[in-house]
Amino acid sequence: MKQRIITALILAPLVILGIFKLPLPLFIAAIACITLIGFWEWTQFVNAQSRIIAMLPALVLSAISFICLPFDSLNLNTLNSTHYAMLVMGSLWWVFSSGLAITYPKSSSLWQGSNVLRHLFGVLTLLPFLWSVVMLRAQGIETDPYHGAKLVLYVCFIVWAADSGAYFAGKSLGKHKMAPNVSPNKTIEGLVGGIITAVVVGWATSQWFDIEFSSHIAMILITLITVVISVLGDLVESMFKRVSGIKDSSNIIPGHGGVLDRIDSLTAAFPVFALLYFIF
């Protein structure tokens, strides 16, 4: 626990500094590097003789996405149908995969024996995450260089708040398991505690950062849906690790495991939040 806290105290300021201070091209490069590490860790979920070869499909599809989706600041502020397609694809994936996690182990028979599906699941998990973070970060960058950074940090704050609220509520009140076959410690009571905490933190953060939503109801609904999906996203990665017999995705972050272990909730939250925010 001590190592976990020390690592968090070092990484958190660096992450926030990077979100606010990196120029957009460097920010995109940084998120791309994090995504590539996530893809490397995902190769453990694929039955392949070589992890390097297992990386190729993700690398090819990532390169194609950068060819097909404009990523300069002007185009990222005037999203086209291709950008929206990426967000819709990511959001639908998390709805579908949440169903897989909730119905596990019955659902594992649908995909466990298919390497193609395991590759596809990795791409659907990480590629929309990359693009949704980039799209949010670029919002309003020409007039207010920090507006997009506040949006990115807003999502981080509500997800972190939900994790903390769910932990303490689950510890003190948890009785009804959400998905005992995937993650025995997660409870319905914890989820409710996480949602309440996230909505409170979301409201306070939106006021602090001066983030405008179409209405207070829209802010609450977008935050609520994002948080529920983020919690289920954590379950989805737990499901893949359980099937693959893996405890942590790697040991790259002392006390925290791997990159996927740290961003599992965020990979689900960002595409859903971005889609709802841009639409409403």
C-alpha cells in the first residue's frame, strides 16, 4: 500500500501537468504511447506464439485510424462523421462488453476460443479511448487552450471519485454482488455510492472549471451514464484477465500493476462521455 500511495503521489501531478501543458501534437503522441503500451499488455489476452506478432493487427489498425481521421486542431474542433463513428463504435462496444462481463462465465463461450475476437476486443477497447481523449483535449483550443484539458480532467475526476466512493460504500454497506464470477468485491451498494460521489464531484468540478452543459440535468445524466460504464469497464478487463489467468496486466507501474490496470475504467468512460458531451 505504501508503494501504491507513493507512486500515485508522483504520477498524479505528472498526469495533470501533461494534460494542461503539453502542446496538442505532443499530447497526442503521449496518449498514443500509453495506448501502445496498453496494446502490448493486451497481447497476453491473445493466444499467440509471439507477442510481437500479436501486436501487428493493433498497430496496423491504429495507423489506418490516423490516416482516416484528421487530427489537427481545426478538424478536431469541427468533428466529422468519421470522428463520431469512432465514438459510437467505442460506446457500443462498452455496452456490449458490459453484457459479456455481467453474464460471465456463460458469455465466455462466445469469444474465448477465437483469437480474431480477442484481437478485435483489444482494438475496440483502446482505439476509441485514444481518439476520445484527443477529441476532448482539442476542444476550444484555439480560443481557450485549457478548455479541453479541463474536459479531460473532468472525466478523470468523476471516474476517480466513483472508484473511491464505490470502495468505501462497498466496504461499509456492500451485500449484493454485481458480478461475483468476475470481481467478487464489487457490489450494487458500492456502485450506488460511487455514482453519488461522482455526481457530487462532477457538479463541483463543472463549477470550478466553468464547464458548460446544456442543463444541470444533462450534466447529471452524462456523469451518471459515464460512471456506470466506467465501473462495468473495470469488470470487463477483470473478465479478460480471469480467462487468461493473469492477475495484473504487467508490473510497469510500481504498486499499481500495468497501464491497463490503471486505465481500465477510463477506457470505457472517455468514449461514452465524449459522445454524450458532443451530442448534448
